Amino acid sequence: MIAIVLAAAIATVAPAPSPPACAATPAFHALDFWIGRWRVTAGGAYAGTDEVRAVQGGCAVTEDWTDADGSHGQSLFYYNWFVDTWRQVWVTDRATARGGLKEKQLVARYPDGGVRFQGLLPGASGSRLVLDRTTLTPDGPNRLHQVIEYSLDGGTSWRISFDAIYARDSS
């Protein structure tokens, strides 16, 4: 008898609504301006190439960086729907060096569509705390400005480590 009552109770529960599709949800489009293939210069000199793609039905963004020196790095950017924030995981072929591995989260969105990610750079136990932030600013549909900075004093002052212009690669 209990099994019949339980089965009847379960049958009357309305099915949970389907979650919204990532591609149809505006919050998942914060990095759309960056999607594409890019030729990157820093100080007027060739710095590398970057390919940025929406993946998993628009639920995440990947970045594939190739530096002018031949080194590589990859990022996974994802929007966490449940806590309303973007996060980044960056790993390079130099992940054992400080800066070769990063985890950041979105800390600012700008009226021009730009974004800023910030986090701590992992280092050896007892090493100095280093904050790291990346700001991406669109400059029209075919160009953007990226600035990577670090702080050794908890964010009171910042030093630029990479200041680059991304030009959309039309090839």
C-alpha cells in the first residue's frame, strides 16, 4: 500500500522545467567580442596568435595562445550560472613557473563591453603574494586591447607585464 501511495505522489509532481540554454542566456555572452582568430602585437612587435572559441553550446569559451617564442597556453573561461560570475583557468607549457598557471574570476565589466579578471598567482610556499589581473577592452569589431598587470602590495599599485593589441586575423 505504501508503495502505491508513494508512486502516486511521485507521478503527480510536475517535471522540473528545463534549464535555459547557455547560448540563449545573455550572461554567457560577456566574452563574445573576443571570439575569433587574432594576431597580437606588443609595443609594435609581433607577440603571438590567439584563437578564442565558444564551446559546449555557448556555455564556455576557450583560448589557445601561441607565443612568438613558440610557447603555448590555454584558457577555459566559464560562466557559473549559480553564483553569477565568470572564471578563468589558464595553463601553459610552463605551468611550473609563476604565471604559467592562473585561476581568476571576473571582477569588473565596463560600459564599453570590456572585462577584467583578477586572481592570485600561485607560487612556492612562503613566496611573496602576487595579484594578477587581465583587462580586455574591445576597440571596434576587429581590434581589442589586452593589459595584464601584477601587484606585489595587495593591489595598492600595479605594474604592467603585458600590453598588447589584438587585430582580427582575416586569413
